[in-house]
Amino acid sequence: MDIMNLNIARYCLSQWAIDDSTANKPAFTFARKTKNNETWTYQEVWDLIQSIGKGFLELGLKKGDRILIRLPH
């Protein structure tokens, strides 16, 4: 694997999102203290990632540009 060309979203999600037998299985479950848990399927997450990627392209980013996302602790 070429780490400089690693697309973590594609590596971790696409193979399950495009497979009909796994696309609708849970990818993430957000457990909350209030017990109102939320679950996203592989297909839902992949669709969201594709939408965000298209938005980046519309902003002028190009294939190969790097994005840094900083999340709170």
C-alpha cells in the first residue's frame, strides 16, 4: 500500500458500501447517554462522503490535494 496515496474513506468503507449484501449493514453506531442511539449504514456513510468530496471539488480542490480534519478530544 502506498501510504502517500491512501484514501482512508475508500479503504475502510467503499468495498462494503458497494456490495449489496453489506451496504445496508451498520457501519457506525453512535451510543448516547440518553439511549437515543443513531446507526448509519455503509451506504449512508459512503453517500455522505461522496457528497462532501463533490463539495471539495466545487471549492477548487483537486485529486491528490490533502485535507486535514481536526476533531475535538
